[in-house]
Amino acid sequence: MSAAPARLGPGLALAAAGSVAFSAKAIIVKLAYRHDVDAVTLIMYRMLFALPLFVALAWWAGRGKPPLTRRDLVAVAGLGFCGYYLASFLDFAGLQYISASLERLILYLNPTLVLALGWLLFGHRATGRQLLALAVSYAGVLLVFGHEVQLAGADSALGAALVFGSAVSYAVYLAYSGREVQRLGALRLTGWATSVASLLCLLQFLLLRPLAAALVAPEVIWLSLLNATLCTFAPVLMVMMAIERIGATLTAQTGMIGPLSTIVMGVLILGEPMNAWIAAGTVLVLLGVWLLAHAR
């Protein structure tokens, strides 16, 4: 069923704004790294500021509903670990070595990874068009990656591997979260899973860094606050509101502007290069994801 005309415009605007806001995370992280801060400290501040927002979201979404069972708590803890803690940490760590443009293209392979996990874990069969979509998407990433390795050297391989690990971790979250979404609701699950991830990030900092490491430049604090609100909490709400208005399929298709917005912001804000290699790789990745979306 198509979205009603009165809801189509606001729904598309919310989907686009959510995609752009989430994509801006990589830009903010790259800016913060210019102030001599490491990934463990940076993600600690991001999740410290995000924690009260997601606890409030979980409480609000759970009003009038039964309390979480022991099974729910175990599921939330596992999903929070792989979907938000591990995925976020690997992503932040990888951004120390690669451009924001390549990071966004790798993360945009997520639908292909969910499809691959479906083959491996659940025995789902793949069509020829789905395999073609995978080949096109990965060809685009390899094109940009090969060009970046020539410019930045071996560190690019480490950064790309870390970000790809982030994408795999989040794909595992998506593959296993479907049943819990039906039980708890998307907002309630997101609120609790992200709260778990926030606590894990804080614990990681306390275990791996002295408290003196929390003394960072004021710019890092403000960038982390912006990251937690504009690029972490707000996109969750905007995307969910968009799905309510225009459906998941159209919301996902609108989200294809995410990689493009990251590249534009990378060029304008970070001074990253824009050339034919990046443009061609981006087109291939977006084409592959589009083919995959229309292959079902």
C-alpha cells in the first residue's frame, strides 16, 4: 500500500533528514580525531551523552507494557553488545585510518551482509539478481578501497577491515533482532539495546584508560554531544517516524542519499578528495543496493 499524499512529503523529509544526520557521524568523528583523542575515549563520551536519552526512550516506549522477562534481558544484552557496542567501537576505530567516504560505503554494504547471513544461518536461497547486486556493490567498495590504499598505504587496509567488522556486527544484530522487535517494539528494543551498549562503552573506558584520559579538549566534548544527539538519537526517531508514514521500503530507498551526503560533507568540511574513482565506486554501491532492494 502506498503512503497517503498528505503523509508522503513529511515522511520523505524525515527519512532524508535521518539518513543525512546519521551519515554526519563519520564527519564529526574525523573532526574530533584532530584534537588528539583515541577511539576508546571518544566513543565513551558519545555514549555517555546518549545514555540518558535512550533510557528515556526505552521507558517511554515501554509505558503500559509488561516488564522485560529474563529471556528479554538476555536478548537485549546480546543485541546491544553486537548491534551497538561492538559495531560502534569498530567503526570509530576504523575511522582513524580511512576517509569518511570509504567508511560510509563499507557500512552501506549492510543489506548485502544481512542477505549473506540469511544464507549461512537460516538457509535462505539467493536469486541470480541478488548475487548480481552483491557483485556490483562490492566492486564499488573495492574500487574506492584500491584507490585509497594507493594514497594512504597499509593503514587503509586495517581501517577498512575494522569498519567492515562493524558492518558485519550490525548485520548480525539485524538478522537476530526481528523476533525481539515483534515482542518489544522497535523503539523499546532500540532504547534498551543502546543503553546496554552505552554502559559497555563506559566500562571499556574505565578498564582500559586512566581517569585522566577523560581530560580532553573542549572541542571533543562539544563534538561528542553533537554526535550523541544529532547523529545518534535524533536519526533513530526520525527514521522510525518516517517508517510510520511511508513504510520501511520507501524509507530505506530514501536512505540511499546517506553515502552521497557523507561524500559531500567530507569534501566540504574535511577537505577529503573527490575524484572519478570515488564517484564511480559510489555509483556502483548505490546501484547494487538498489538492485538488491528490487530483487525480492
